[in-house]
Amino acid sequence: MRTITTISELRRALSLVRQQDKRIGFVPTMGALHEGHLSLVKLSRHQTDVTVVSIFVNPTQFGANEDLASYPRTLESDASKLVEAEVDFLFVPDASEIYPRSHATAVSVRDVTERYEGAIRPGHFQGVTTVVAILLNIVQPHAMFLGQKDAQQVAVLKRMIADLQFPVEVVIGETVRENGKLAMSSRNIYLSANERTESEALSRALAEFRSLVLSGEAIDRAKQAGMLIFEKVAPHGKVEYLDIVDSETFHPLTSFEPLNQPATIIIAARFGSTRLIDNVTV
């Protein structure tokens, strides 16, 4: 694996790859890598010839009261995992490389960013779309690999890529879970033992909601049942939202017909100071 820190060096290296007509896969990350990230690397290695992974803790997607300063930074461990995963290039730019002092441009996506995560974390998605647009311009991959766990982020980036005509295929990897329950996240390390046990309420609530909706139950009743399950499993947890949405627009659904519309059930909750999200497709 070759580690690169500058845009100019990465572009030179990938220019040589393109001259060999090789297909480039790209996995953007913020580091603190876990099996969820590595599953995307595996997908890229299976579907492309050369895999590029970026590690960049993007300051523009963190709000004023969020955990930028304390976000886990584990570059040495991450690099070791990527070597073992047979990644070809690791791109680790400094913030000044991505956002030079003269930087004055942002990429903003309307509508799909205005609810749920977008409402709770103002400015977050603009930070995500801006940095991903920059990274796509630098790497110019044939395919980009994203995780289903960040379902609204996936919808936002798909919209941006379609609207701005980026010539890149978006491949979505399934959510990887700890013991089939808690979705893997870089923030799971902050959970206490009791909070980790209670965090299973996320997947339990989603499963209950999904089962009832598929059986024909009304959405309001299915949501209420999901909330009851959450409260039973996690008496100290706090739900921020639980809803079923159109998978592409993230508009909330008031009715659901399984054969006619792609839908996602989404949840966000806090366990102590740790905020987690999860989802399941329907």
C-alpha cells in the first residue's frame, strides 16, 4: 500500500493507473476504521482493479457543539488494517490541502437534506457534499463505495452525483453489525457497558416497525410499537426520531405499499453522550 498526503502526488499516481485502463474504486472515510469500512474495501477490491481509501476528518461537517476535537484518530491502526486488506492507495491529506486558505465554495443539496439529520445537524450535509465533491474531483474513481448505515447521507450524495453529472457509479454496502445487532460505528467506542447493551434497542425497534409495516399495519401503529420496544430495551436511551421515509427523497411516508415504493425505516437516539443512527430498508 502506498500512503499519499498531497493532491498532486495522488493525481500523478492515478494517472498512471488510468493509462493501464484499470478501474478505480474509492472508499471515503474519516478513519477509526472498523469492519463496516473494511467490508466496503472488500467490495471495491472485488469490483475494481485499484482501490483508493481516504482518511480525512472533515471539519466542515461538524457542528459547533459536536465532537470534532474528540473524534477518534487512529491512523497507525487504520493503516495496518488497510495493508492487510490489500488497499492500493491510502490518501491522508491535511485540512489545508483540502481547504486552502482561499477556499470559498460549498456544495449544497436542497430538499433531501432538510429533515432528520439535516434538521438536527444544521450544515452537516453541506460539509459532507462539499468534501465528497472535492475528493471525487481529486480521485476521479469509476466507482465509490458507501455504507447503508448512513442512509440519508447516501441519498444526499446520490442526488449530488446525479445533479452534478459526476461520472461515478455508487455502490452501497450492507450495514455490518456487532453480533447481528448494533450497527458498527466509530462512535460505539464511547458507549459504556450498560449503554452498549441498551443500544440493541435501535435494531429491535427497527425490526418491530418493519415487521408490522410489511404485515399491513398502519404506519402510526407500527411506529408506536417500535417506540415501545425501544423504551423497554433502553430505559435510559432517548429517541430523536423513528420514521419510515422514501429512500431517495427522505420524505416521510404516511402509507406504504411494498411493491410500489422503496422505503427506509430510520432511527436516531442518544445513549448518555453518544448519538447513534441506524436504519433498515423495506
